[in-house]
Amino acid sequence: MQLVNLETPGTIDLSETLALNEGERFVRLGEWSPDSRKFTALVGQYSDRVPPFENIAEDLVVLDAQDGSATYIATAVPRGWRAFSYRWLMTPNGYTVRATLGRGIDGMVFRKAEYEVPPGMGYQLP
């Protein structure tokens, strides 16, 4: 997955940042922050081992468009993130994403402890 900067020449490969090289993970792009400096990505993996593949654990990640860095926010299970289940908030340091932990619209939203982040998931914890 490549992030292309249209103002300056160059691309950032986000595959390693989002641990997509592990084969079973996939990405849904979310939305841009109101200042267009960051955007959300939903990085998922099915927990089912056989079809119909209905259960998913999906990480909400904020990506910085300037340097490609990623910040882990929270995980939604068993159906992943739904629209409007997280939102952008303005802070003195710019925009950040807020997700409500606990019972979500369709399942549970939780924040992984540092030691629970799978190998290769090198997100910067805020």
C-alpha cells in the first residue's frame, strides 16, 4: 500500500507500518482529518478459519500523511468498525481520533495493551 504525496515527489510504503506483509491482514481506508494532515485506516483480520468469514478484529489506526507514521487507537470485535463509531476531535496539538471503549454498536471496542500488540504491529502508542 503506497501513500503518494502530490505536492512533493515521493511515496511512502505503508505495508510494513500496517503489518500487511503478514498475509492475512487487509486495510479499509477511513476518512481524512478536517485539516487533511492525517487519515484513518482500519486494519482487519478475520478470526474465522473457515467460511463464511463473518468475525473480524479490526484495528483503528491514524496515519500521518507527512511521514507515514501510524498511531494505534483501538480494536473493534467481532464485526469491525462501523460508520460513526469513532470521530475526529480538535486538540491544541492538532486533530486526534476518539473511539468509545466498551460496548460498541455491534460488539466490543477495546484498546490493546502494549504487550498484546502482535509481532510486526509497531504502532506508536499515544
